[in-house]
Amino acid sequence: MTTMTDASVREFKMPDVGEGLTEAEILKWYVQPGDTVTDGQIVCEVETAKAAVELPIPYDGVVRALHFDEGTTVDVGTSIIAVDVAGGAPAEEAPAPAEKPSLPQPATEEPKQQGRKPVLVGYGVAESSTKRRPRKGVPAATGETLYAATALQGELNGHGQQARPLAKPPVRKLAKDLGVDLATVTPSGPDGVITREDVHAAVASAPAAAPAPAEVPAAVQAPAPVVTYDGLRETRVPVKGVRKATAQAMVGSAFTAPHVTEFVTVDVTRTMKLVEELKQDKDLEGLRVNPLLLIAKALLVAIKRNPDVNASWDEANQEIVRKHYVNLGIAAATPRGLIVPNIKDAHDKTLPQLAQALGELVATAREGKTSPAAMQGGTITITNVGVFGVDTGTPILNPGESAILAVGAIKLQPWVHKGKVKPRQVTTLALSFDHRLVDGELGSKVLADVAAVLEQPKRLITWG
């Protein structure tokens, strides 16, 4: 057995993966003690107050110890993993002392290849001691281990160690109500998104999947008590990560900035026709073209005509900071909570460039891979509540910004058009703004300009 010196052990500390963050929660370990790691290899996934981030190890070596369980919130600067950069003894040659219980101390033990037990509850069992643990798929663990991992993490991703399936919040709720595990559902929606029909189809086909060994369903269904809370009248869920950050930010914004919200209902029939025309445009082929694209462009035009709305309030210096650039935030509902990534320098982008940026933003948010940098520095935001069938709302400002535009559902409604009542595509816009920065006149002009462009999109040519 090779003796390892303390000098050869490097401690990897929790980094500040976003500006000014003080803590992060360990979501998943991809390695175990005894595994060999290489410089740049992803060893774990953590969730900060802003996003989920994968952490690479900065050196080669053998993992000696994991200092924290999955689901643990760790302060920035605290060591989370110890690596022997001298290499250490091969996993199969290192005997495993049974009396080594303490996690923070260097772990010289290496579990046996066959039937070995995880070093910590919730880590699962690695398939190999010399390979990186697969980042997706269910690890070779018993139902008891999976249950312990899920209980430790709370509702990490709703499916234990599996990659989180893509589905909208209403579909997730439907699956939960019907007792359907989304990981077992075959998606039929675009980009692999699970739809309501897929969930109902899974329910209908459930009896056919019944003839399985009794112990297999037990392993799959082990987390059920954590998810369904059967028999309980109420459940307490720890507030942390994105949800905690959102709550703090919204309370701070609501009680710091004096909010004013104005509304306008507008006929967007011509905009909807333009969307269909743009979908056939070769310059936009393969790009995400939808009403939100033209709404974003309309807001950028309104900001260009009314630049004072694009500002922030500096309380410390008692100054109004007017921005000569637009980092356009798009509020996105993700499985981990509400996030607001932004498109940098959106004011300089052509329509195809804006469409590409929107598509990348949405795809990244769905995958849960939005970086902290993508959510910093926003100047103004759009929130599309219409995708949930909601007419409109009174949105709360993203902290540090002066305005947020809420877009309601676009519906076919009776509308007076050219002196006659006709069915038209209509929506309601709501603009909330910080009354310290934006007075009623300026806020009204911005909202009116957005409405005017959406009613007559040809104004994009003359105003934009």
C-alpha cells in the first residue's frame, strides 16, 4: 500500500461562481472517494442563488474525500473535496478500513467492487472506481439508497439521480396529481418537451406495464412519500437556491421601489400576420420566430424613442444612472424557479440576431444551464404571462431595473375595426415602473409606443 502524505492532498474550495455570492448548494456529486480525476473534469453540480453550475476540478489526482452530502448548502471558500495529486494507490490495491467513519478526514478506504456501500448516504454507488461517474441515468443503487438520496436533497430534480425531463409547470403538476413519473414518459413535443397528452397516454398504458418483479416497482416508487406526501395535511419545504434568492429580491424590490403599473389593450392582428410571414423568411430560417420576438423589438424601439426609461437608481450616491445600452431580460419559469437571464446589448441586434439570442436563452433556461453571468446586468425586462393563459398582471420590478413589461395572452376577441365589430387578435400589456425614475408621462409614452408598434408593425421600419 502506498502511503499518502498530507502535502500531496489538495483541497478544492467552493468558488464564487457568480458575482458576490456567499453560498451554494451541492446538487450532485459525479465522483466518489477513490475515483481518478483529471484537470477540467466536472466533479459536481451546485445551485447558487442564481443558477445551477457544474464545477470542474483544477488538477489531476485521486479523490480522497467528499466533505459534504448532496443537498448541503456550503459557504463560498469552504473545502468541498480533497484530491491526492500524487495519484495514490490504485483503487483495487487499497484496503478499506472499516473503522474510518469521519468524512472531513482523508479517506484512505476504497469500497469493494462487488456489493460495496456508498461512503455517504445519498452518493449512490459508482459503477467503476477509476472512471468518471455518468452524468445522466440512474446509478446502480438500491431503492433504499435512492430514497435516502431523495430525502436528503428535498426535491432536487423530482427524479432522484436522473436527468430532469423537459415539461412545463402545468404538465409537471398534472403528472404529480396523476402519480406519473415524468422520467418514464415518452415526449412528443418540440425539443423533447413532454405534453399533457403524453402524460395522459402514460396513464392509459400503465396497466400494460404491470407484470414486473415486485421489487422493481418498489425501487422506482421509493421516493413517492417525499413527492406525494400521502397522509399529511401540510408539508414544509426548505427555502433555498433560486427560490430563496427570488423571494429576497422581490421583497426588496417591492418595498424599495415605488411601483406604478399601467395597462393598455391592443389589437395585434397585424403583428400575428407578420410573425407568420417572418417564419417563411429565408433570413430567419431555423430561428425562433414568435410574437415575443416582435414584442421585444417593439420594446427596444420604445426605449430608443424614450431613452430615460432605461435607467437605475443609485441610492448610495443619490444619482439616477441612465444606461446607453439595453440588456433585455426575459423572465423564465424553470423547474428550479423564476430566473431572468438577459440578452446583452439587445439594442444593437438585428431581428435575426435577436431571434437567435432569444432561442439560445430559452433553450439554456429549459436545460437549467443558465449561467450567473447571463442573469447579471439587466436593464429592463419582459415577462410573458400569456403563455399560461393569463390576461395580464402587475409584475414586480427586477431589482436594479426601472421597468418591466408583462405580456398577456393573445386571444381572438370582438373588436371595432374600421367602424365595424370584427374578430381580432387582442392582448393586454402591463408596464410596471419605478416612480422615482419614471413619471406617469414617460411610462405612458413607453407603453403607448410599444402598443403602437404591435398594432402597426410597419412602424418598426420608420421608428426602429
